[in-house]
Amino acid sequence: MKNYWLLILILFFTNFGFTQNSAFTLFETAPLRLNPALAGTANAARITSQYEGWFGEIYNETYNGIASISFDQSFALKKGHRIGGGVQFYHDQFGTSKFSTRQVNFVANYQRAVATDPDKTNFLIVGINGGFNQKKIDFDDLQWGSQYNGNGFDPSLPSGEDLDDSSPFWNLGAGVVWKMQHLSGRGFEFGFAIDNINEPILSFTNTSQVSNLIPCASRVHLIVDFKVGERFMFQPKIRYWSEGANDNTIIGGNIYFGMGEKITNKFIIGGSIFRQNAGDTSNYPQFNLGFQTQNIQIMLGSLIFANPALQQAIYNSTHGTYQIALNYQFPLKEEKQN
């Protein structure tokens, strides 16, 4: 009962909306967004949620933010063999056209222990994901050339456009992860994932042209954990994302400070990252602050745009984004293995 308030808070928190965003920089807090092979790797049921908003406006338009929520869990088959699964939801909305994305994605994987010894475990994990996507546009508040009457735009005039207000499509993806964990707390996680394997068509017209194909997107990530002294854990991380001509790189790390004489299950977290986008020589710094217990993790991040021209030309008075991650892991229960 004492943890129900947190579950309610997570569900309320995600009412802002859901979507998958390649630029979300707290990627280690969103495992199912990162790689389908990570579903169930906590060995307990887990709810993760993330939200990103903007300081100011984009192109003088209100940006309603992006958010996600997911649930995942794993089950033991026999010693050294597990299966994981989960579901994730996304939605966002932007601008006068209320352009939005909605997604329901299902994830499954197989986890195999390899090269184990009494002090550490290695898991090789292969996962797949598939889901339904829908992009929508509200044309009612848009202005068209055919609606100009010489003095201004008259919304009562026909637009002359024959467009659909939604574009539904299916999406398929896959991923692989190698995960090592040592009893001392050291470990690493290395993964590769690919989305849009089926190259779905995105179109608001009745034509299906090659130019409307969504290209495959790939992600590579590495997260390392190791102790520094008796009360500190250092977690360097890197993630590269690419889709067609677009890509970005995130590199940085977090420091976990154990609240006690030694490393415990309670941490204060601080860190920073830098993100660089394709064709942009500027690095965008972000500073993170968080708190973690055995079952709860809260992370806050603020991404600052270091390019003044970008702020002025594109983001008006915007100086960056803020991000929030709120995750809950259910208490771990003993499992009977065959």
C-alpha cells in the first residue's frame, strides 16, 4: 500500500503525452526506448516514465512536450535462461496543426547466461519489438493559399487540398545486448538496436511513394559501472543514434554517492552529458541530478543550447529543454527455477 502513491504519480505524470524521441538524453532511465533486449533485465517488474519539455517556444509555437511510459518484467525458464517482455506507450503534440505521434509497442527477448563464475554473470540477450504507430494532423486551424481573399485568410473558404488527417503504420525492430555484472558492483552494458526494419510508409495522401518510406534507424550504446572508493560509483555512458541523414551522439556520465559509510541501495546522483547533432559543430551540455533507492529512481536533467544563433532563429527565447525520469521497480521475489 505504501508504494501505491508512486504508481499513481507515474500514471498522472505521463498524462502529458507519449512519444519516442531520439534526442532524449537520460537514455539509461528508459531501457525499452533504448533496446528491446533490455526488457526484464532488472529481474523484477518495472515501470519507467520520462517527460521532456522546452523552456520557451519553437518557431513561436507552443510545444506540448514529449513523454513515455513502459512496463517490463522477466521470467526464469531454468538456470541461466530467462525471457523478458514489456509494453511501451508514446504520444506527443506540437504547434497549430496539433501534429502528434502515438505508439503502442510490444517487446520480447531471450536472455542466456554465458561465461559465468561465482563472482560475476554475463548475459547475452536478443530482443524484438513491434508496434502500431499513428501520426495525426488537425488541418482546421491551418491557412492555405486558396483561402486568401486579398485582405487576409478566410477559414470559411475551401482549402482545395485532399489530405488525410492521420497516417497509421506498423513498425518492427530488434536488438542485442551483452550485459556483465560483478558482485563488487562493477559491470557494463553494450547494445545495438535497429528500428523501422520494415521501412513503413508515412503519408498524409493516398499515394505510396518511395520518398515517404521511413528509413531504418540504428542505436549503439555503452554504459559502464565501477566503484571508486567505498562510497562512490562512476557510470560513464555513450549512445549513438542514426536515421537516414540524421544522427546524434550523447557522451557523458553520472556519479553515484552512497548515503552511508559504504555503497548502499540509496544514492544521490549527479552528472553531465554533451550531445552533438549531425551537421552542427556545437556541443549541447546537460546537467543531471537525481536520487535512487532500491525501488525508486528520480532523475532531473536540463539540456542547454550553446548555440545563440540556434536559440534566436529556431527556438525564439528558448534556452534548452528540461527532462524528468521517474522509475519504480517492484520488490524482487524469489523464483523457482526448473
